[in-house]
Amino acid sequence: MPMSPRLLRPRASGTSPILADLLVVAGGGGGGAGGGFMTSSTTPYSDGGGGGGGGGFRSASDFLIQRGVSYQLTVGAGGASVAGSGGNGTLRGASGSNSVFGSLESAGGGGGGCARLPTDSTQTGGGSGGSGGGAGSRSTQTNGGAGTGNTPSTSPAQGNNGGTLASLGHRAGAGGGGAGAVGGNTSSTAAGAGGAGATSTISGSSVSYAGGGGGGSGGQDVMLTAGSGGSGGGGAGGAHSSAGANGTTNSGGGGGGGGTTSGGNSQLGGTGGSGVVVVRVPSNATISASVGLVYTSATSGGLTAYTFTAGTGTVQFV
């Protein structure tokens, strides 16, 4: 949902409220870890993890900021990939953390589903969140196991669902959902790609945020192709013996799902990218922010965009 640059008329000084533009992007979900095992006949099986979902993407125009009032501001962290014990003892990626400005809150992306055996499937489904995580290989549900996006529900929607497994025989993970598109499903030759993110021009140029992570690849007789990360900072899935790529910092992109070697050695998924909060106000407004908040500012056309990249605290404008 692009935000077009526009000139805000500065409010008079005093007690009149300030009109602001906002962008609030949550942290992306961590990619699911790959997994595998050796059968009693020493036949190797390997399975890829699902991509993490992009963080929730929310924006607002003409948001009323009261002068001298403290507003809570939090930049959400990305979720990590989580490993258990052994090649088959993996867990779903962790969800990203929420980002907040005042009453506008975006939900962290859901973690990607891990690669497990069908008899131990509690962690194979993608997690729900701003955008949902992709299903991990060997999910017990054919055409199922995707994480639900836009959770909790907002209007407009803050994200999309993760991808699913087109068949139980596909030994690769599905893509995480992005703010602009659903995560890609698996195919007979490849893991699912991460869903595309959404764009904003609030910082002065068009930037994509909150893309989904690509699914990791595995295989049995033939190793499959890993899924690409979605535009907007989604990490690529791990190919075979590679870990998933991390989501881009301050993009809210999901982490890529982990791959697995033909011998069944698990690889971690990528960590989700941290979120970002941007507040654009008339240039005659003065900011006061908590010490723990990290931000930069840029002024153009009578407007100043404050980009917060880390921390939690409060801000005031006067």
C-alpha cells in the first residue's frame, strides 16, 4: 500500500495538534529449521523448513499527535530460528515482535514451520502473525499447515497467509507470507518463494518492507531448489546443506527456511529482519525521545521524517 508524498500544512504553535504520517512495520518471523533422518536401510531423507512471515505493515495519514503528550514507540525485533536435538528434533521459527506507535500497532510475523516426521508434527505448521509463516516439509496436512496472516485482524490487512505444501511428497518448505502477497506453495521441483512485501514513500523514496522468507530445500533422490525471499527484505531459503538467509535489518522481512543435507543434517532457518517505525511531521515540530530509542531524521519540502530503527520508549512532539 504505497504512501504518496504530500505537503502537510503545519499547524500553528501552541496546543493545536500536529498532523502526521506514520509507518509501523513489525519484526519478521524466523525461518523454520530443516530436518532429516536415515532409515533402517540407510536411505537418507531430508526436508526443508518453511519461510518466516513478514512483519505486519500498517500506515496512517493525518494521524493526530497532541503536543507535549508522550506516545509509546517500540521497534519490534525479528524472530529467531530454533533448533532442537538431532536432525529431526527441530522447532518452528519464533515469531517476530510487535512494533508500536501510540494506538497503531503491527503484529510480528509468524515463524516458519519446521521439517519433521509426520508422526511428530506439532511444529510443522507455520505460525500466525502479521503475515503467516510457510508450512514446513512433511506437514501432516496436504494443502495445509500455513500460518494465518493479518492476525490480529486489521483493515486494511497488515499481511497475508503463508504458503502450503502442494503434496506431502514434496520435501521442501513453503514460503512465508508478505505484506503484499501470499507465500508461495511448494512444487515437485522447488520450495515456495516468499510473498512480496508492500511499498511506502514516507521516507522520501519508494521502499519495500515486510517480504516473506523463502522455503528451505531438501530431497530424497533429487535435491529440490530453495525458495527466493520476497521483495521487502525476505531472506532466501537454504539450499540443501545451507542455513536460511536472515531477513534484512529494519525491513520486517521473514527469515528463510533451513535446508538439509542428503544425510539428514539439519540446518537452521534465518532470523527475521527487525521492524521500523517512521513518523513524518511538519518541520516546525520539535521532537523529544527516550534515551533508548535509536533514530535518524531527514527533512524535505517542509516535512521531517523521523526513522526509528531500534529500541522502546516514548516520544513527544511540540
